[in-house]
Amino acid sequence: METKLQLRIQRYGWDAAAALYEDEWKDHLAPAQLALLDICDLQPGMTVIETAAGTGLITFPAAAAVGLDGSVLATDLSGEMVKSGNSTTEKLGLSNVTFQRMNAEALESPDDSFDRALCALGLMYMPDPKVALEEMKRVLRPGGLASVLVWGERRNCGWAEVFPIVDAQVHSEVCPLFFGLGTAGALTSDLEVAGFTNILERRIQTVLSFDSSARVLSAIIDGGAVALAAKRFNDETRRAVDEQFLASVATYRNGDRYEIPGEFVIASGVA
């Protein structure tokens, strides 16, 4: 897909998901995001840049870790995500956090500006993840650490059928290589190509717990990667997509609840 088109799809897609994203995904993503923060080794006074920051699920814990003598620049392609993040920053009265709309493949920061660079569940959506990693390395000071989180292998993510189900109705091309970075060694390889050293990679198995089919659909269809495509459904198409997707995860249903398996990959590298 042409790069500008993919960026536009991601921008407006996450604008569409912004209102639901944090409420629907905060608890599900917490174990992986806490693990990401753990390997970041954030210390008081550090300067941090985060790409694909969303509404700030990682941003605000990172800001607490670096303290008022440190700072976090949170960037995202989605204006609605940035608006939400800045609103939360204002409500919390934080002076060490700034959200800016910015393309992760063309960061508007000078070389050697930050001690840490983070990206939680954003690389899968970028036209060229290697370029985004090169940008993270460029803005890091020598010896700085980049830490990234992506979804794991397709076969280990029980919700993965949402993409072909949606694409059969609306040709969205939301993220054609979504699970590519989750294959064994892929993230490490891209970090190496971007020039990072001392790379560490680990996998985290998880379960996404939903208390109803309505919450499953709200999170995965309306609050996630296919939200923009879902906006184009008529009522009949939406019913068909809902039915097909719930059938695809039916094996994980127990009464009203769904326990859907998932997998994450976390990697870090030194600039």
C-alpha cells in the first residue's frame, strides 16, 4: 500500500477508536505494558519519547517513574488520541508530559535528545517499522535504551480472525503485516537493522477476559484496529460481521464470558 494512504488510514482509524480504546483495552493490555515499563529501567530525571502513545496508557506511568525532573514526549498520528492525552495531562496537573501529533517515521526532535524511547503496540501499524526504529535510535543519546511491544504470532492470538472477516466486507487493508513482527526473531532482526545492540526479546502469554459478547465486539471491532472499517458498515453488514467474529471466538466462551488467548513480544536494544 502507498505510504501516505496507509498513514491516513491509521490516523483516521485511531481517531475513530479513540473514544473507546482506553476503557475497553486498559485492563487487557496492562500485564504486557507493565512488563515493557519494567525493562525500560526508567530513572528519575530521564527524558523519554514515546511513539504511538495513544491515550497515554504507558505515558503516565512513565512520567511518574521519571518524576518532575524528567519529561515524557508522547507522540501519536491520531489527533483524537493526542487530544485525549493532553486532556488527561491537564486534569492531572502534570508539567512533565506533552502529547504531540507526530509521525513515528519522521520524528520532529533533534538527534541525541532522549534517554529512553518507547513504543507499545504501535509498530505493527506503521508503513515501515524499520524506519520508525531508526528514528527512535536517532533521537536517543548514545547508550540510550529503546523498548518496544508488539502482538505475538497470529496462531497465538485467538481474536485474529477479525481482520479477514472485516476485509471480506470492506477492503480496508488496515494492517496487512500485523502479525509479522510477532514471529520468532523478527523484532530482534529489525532492531539490529536499525543499529541497536545488546538486544533482548521475550514473549508474554496472556488471556483477554470479557464479561459479555457486547464487550468483545466493543473492544475488538469498535475500539481497535478495524474501527474505521466498521464505520462503513450498514446495519446488515454489521450484524453479519458481529456474528462471524463471535463464531470465530466461540471456543473461548464459557457462559457469558470469553477468555481469548493472546501473545505479546517485548524487545529492547541499546543505541
